[in-house]
Amino acid sequence: MGESNFTIGFLVNPIAGMGGSVGLKGTDGDLYLESIKRGSKPVAPVRAFRFLKKLSERVGELSLIVPPKQMGWNYAKDFFKSVKVLTLDIGSETTKADTIRSCELMVNEGVDLVVFVGGDGTAKDVYDVVGSSIPILGVPSGVKMYSGVFAMSPEAAAEIVSAYINNATSMELGEVADVDERSLKDDVIKVRVYGIAKVPQAKELLTPSKDFRSSDADKDEVAEYVVEHVMKSNTLYLLGPGTTIKAIADRLGVPKTLLGVDAVFNGNLVGKDLSERRILELLKDYRDVKILLTPIGRQGFILGRGNQQISPEVIRIVGKHSLIIVATRNKLLELKYLRVDTGDPEIDKELEGYIRVIVGSNEEMVIRVLSFT
């Protein structure tokens, strides 16, 4: 294919992922305004810079077509000379319509690949225009990212694009997940496959779509063992999202936010649906702290997907040794490794290595943690 005749359509949803650290489940619609009220900061711009920096190191010069301002030009201009800016009027607060119009113009320009920085909502908006006519690739910056069109990290996305330019990729079919944001407010996951997109894949750097299959019996076995033999008194436990962690909370007899982070001390709920700020406040009051996490099915992420409240700063304070990973046997056997993408490459590297995962009664498995930064 070659770099000289290859053109990327690159766009950024600058508000994507802002709800994560403040305990929201997304940023679509009113959730964006709520994230602002809670003091959330943009995360997509940092992800965009990381992707473009790595891409410029891998391919040198490249032709990009981007929307103006904070949707593309603000980042691309620092790394590439051949950048065409779309004629598009963008306000200080971007909208779904801006993403859709940007994609329409990119298609008219004949781009070879559309790369976007965002989450599931952005993927759906891109797919609405592109369909399966042009390959797409997501640079992960959302809260959930259940779709199978995202790279493992911004750096992994750059590696995939580089490989694609050099004809070293396969073309996969990735599910675009349609998540009901209204149901997420009620702590309920309603997901359907909205469409199937073409996605370049290289070196297993693409994230598969989330697997929602599970066994209640296996979760109950894990929960009973953790509560009876792992959890100790006078220790604060931060309970991450997921149905396996909820089974532990059920065993303790405390309510659990299925998609949020809760805190338990000596069998009592001391924090519900916590934000990063509230977690940091709790860490000042408790000396011994453990974090209970379960990997996302089929994807393997334990940090950085759906639990951004457990931020790099939180990890620095409690340390890698404070992580307790639990999973059902079948879920773990389907994974080659666990993954982290906290937003801080330094923390991600520190989390790499081998870790024990509780999979049953007095039963553990050892698996490798990778970061892809």
C-alpha cells in the first residue's frame, strides 16, 4: 500500500471518557453535563497525542484528513506536515452531529481508514456513516468500550495503522455494540450488536468485543472462598465492577453497584458508586486497603475499562500488591493474558508481570498482565 498514497481520516471525540473517573457510565447526552459538574477532566486529548506521537515514530510522514480544532487539527498539526483540515464549523462543545458530518466529509475525500478517539458511542456514530465500506479503528478513550473495534491502547492503535500501511494486517469483522445509556443509569447493562465493521488487526493488538456469558454457580464458588478465606478484618476493600464481584458483595450481604466501585469495611458498606475523588478521600482514613477486580470477559482488561475511578493515583497509593483478581475458571481459560490501560503508561508498565487469579475454592491460576504501551 505504501505511505505516500495512504490517507487516514482522523477524528477525536474530545469529551469521550470524561465520566469514568467521576463514577459515571458514559458521557452521552446529559451525562456529559453531569461529568462537568462533578469536576471531570478531558482524557481524549491525551490519548490522541499518544496515538499520533507513536504513529509519527513508526511511519514518519503521512497524509491525514481531520476535522478542525479540538476534533483533530489541534493534535495532528504537532506531528504531521501533510494534514488537510475539513471545512466544518465546530463550536466549543462538540456534538454527535459533528462526528457524523466529519465522517461524511472523510468518505467524500476517499480516505483509506478512519481512526477515531472515543468510546462505544463514537464507534456507533462513525459506523452510521462508514458502515462496512471503509475500515475503522478506535483509539480507546471511552468508559466502557464493549465494541470489538478498539485497539488495546493508543500505542497499539499506532502499531496497527503502521502494519496496515505496510500490508502486514488481516482484515477482521468487529462488532459495534449499541449500549443503552439510559439503562446504565439504573445499573443495568443492555447491549446489542448494532453493526459489523471492517477493522485491521495485527499482532493481536485489537480488543475483542465483551463476552457477557457467565455461570452463576462458578461465581458463587469464587465468592464463598473469597469471603470465607481471603477477606480479612480491619481492611478496606474496594469492590470493582462486574457480576463476579457482585457475587462477593451478595455473599457479604451488602448492596453492590454492578457497574461502579463500592467500598466495604468489616462487612459494612462504607462507600457506594464511588468517584476517584471519593476513593482518594477514603484512602486517607484507612491504613490497609485491597482492591477486588475481575477481568472483562473475552477482553481481559482488569483496569482502564469501566473502572477508571481506580485511577493511576489510586494505584500508586495502594500498590500492585493490593490487587486481588478473581474470575471464573472458564473466563480465565479463554484469556491468554490480562490487560491494563489506566491512562498512565508508567503505571501500566509497573502492573505488568505475572499475577495470581482466584478461580475457585482454594484454587488459583497464574496469568501474565500486559499493557501494550
